[in-house]
Amino acid sequence: MTGAAGGLGLVTARELARAGARVVLAVRDLAAGQRAAESVQGRAEVRALDLASLASVRQFAEDWKADEPVHLLINNAGVANTPLRHTEDGFELQFGTNHLGHFALTNLLLPRITGRVLTVASTAHRSGKLDLEDLSWARRRYRPMAAYAQSKLANLLFTLELQRRLSAVGSPVRALAAHPGAAASGLNRHLGPGMTLLDRTVGRLIQQSTEAGARPTLVAATADLPGGGYLGPDGPGERRGRATLVGRSAQASDPELAARLWTISELLTGVSFGMSVRD
């Protein structure tokens, strides 16, 4: 699981370990990851992974033993609403981390994955617009929230195309997505002063707990669900409630757009699908 040093990721890791899973916390900050692992009751280990560095992603995958299966990959880590920054490889930080880093990680580990790939998305995808000609905001006026929405739209398009490709090669691996609704996760730490105040006051009234926010991910990780499924809370606006299958925006359901994004992502990362069919 990526981003398991705190927030929703740590809650998810704790619950999976409590149920008997061996959990690998893939984290950028090893010290924070070790503290998180010590709070997990069960089998947990920490490995270094910086999704904003394709070299780090490749190293993580290379260090994974060839005979070490991955029953479940949870692409949970993310950054949100950051000022304009770039990854080590020159991509806008939110798109580079939230989508491209997970795209590369998933495809590099895919020959070892036996169960499912679960990517954490967001209702923010509904306001997202994918500009395939300017994914890193070199020509557009940069807007942090719009960049985040674009990255979350990319997460759902990635899931859509990944499932299509898995089905095409006869793989039993399933690609799913989930979102936590409005949950207290610490993800909004980069908001400006005004929005931070709003988040801490009005936001608290509609947010569910971190534990509740982790439920869609846990259900998507363990329930018998169709490939390509997307889970979120069943309450008004999908902000809180029980985990259920939810809808996507029209853009997030567009197979042609998903295929085009996949092709561009392969070019940008140098990583392709290329897995063999499993029995």
C-alpha cells in the first residue's frame, strides 16, 4: 500500500493486518513509515517509495522478489491542492504523483499481482478536465484544485483502461477504484488560509471519520466485486455513509479518452503494460 504512513492509508493497513494480511507500507518518509508500522497489530514492514521519482518507483519494483506475489496493490498515496511544483522527472506534482507514479508502479509490479489493483480516487474527478496537450500546466494558468481534479480523473481513467487490458489478456486480476467521501485525512494541508479555515469549520460538520473514510477502500479490497467497479459512500453527495458502488462522470467513463491517456502515460514514464497471461 502506498501512502500508508498516516491518514486513510494507515487505517486501511491496520485493518488489513488485523484481518491477517501481511502489509507492506510503501512510503516516502521511512521514519514516519516505521512509526506507522509499529502501530499496526500484525505483520507489517516498511519499504521506501517516492512516487514523485520514477527512479524510486523502478527501484522499488526491482527490489521486489520475483517469487514474491502481490495479492493486493492499493494505490492510496496522493498530494492535493499544492502550489505549482514538479516531480523529479519534470511532471506537475499532483499529476506526476497521483497518476504517473502509480501508473508506473502498477505496471512494473503487474506480473506479480495475483488479486486486484485498487486505486483511491475522489469525487473531485467530476470537476476535472483532462488536457492531454498540457498535462503539466505549462501553457494553462495553474490552479491547484483543478490540477488535483485532473489527477483524480486520471486515476479513474487508468482503472477503466487497466481493467480493459486485463480482460483482453484473460487475466483474473481485477482493477477497482474507491473514494473516501468527505473524510478527515490530512490531505488538505496545502489549502490557503481561507479554505483551511472553511475546511476546519464547515468541513468538520460534513466530514466522516478517517475510519469511516477507509471503508470504501476496505470493501473494494475484499468484497466480490466486478472489475472496473468504483466504490464510495452512499450518502448525499457521496460525502459520508456506507460503502457502495457509485457512478463516474462522463469523462471518467470514456474508453477512448482512457486509451489515449494510457498511451501518453506509457510515453511519459517509459513503462508499458506488457504482462503475460496468468493461469
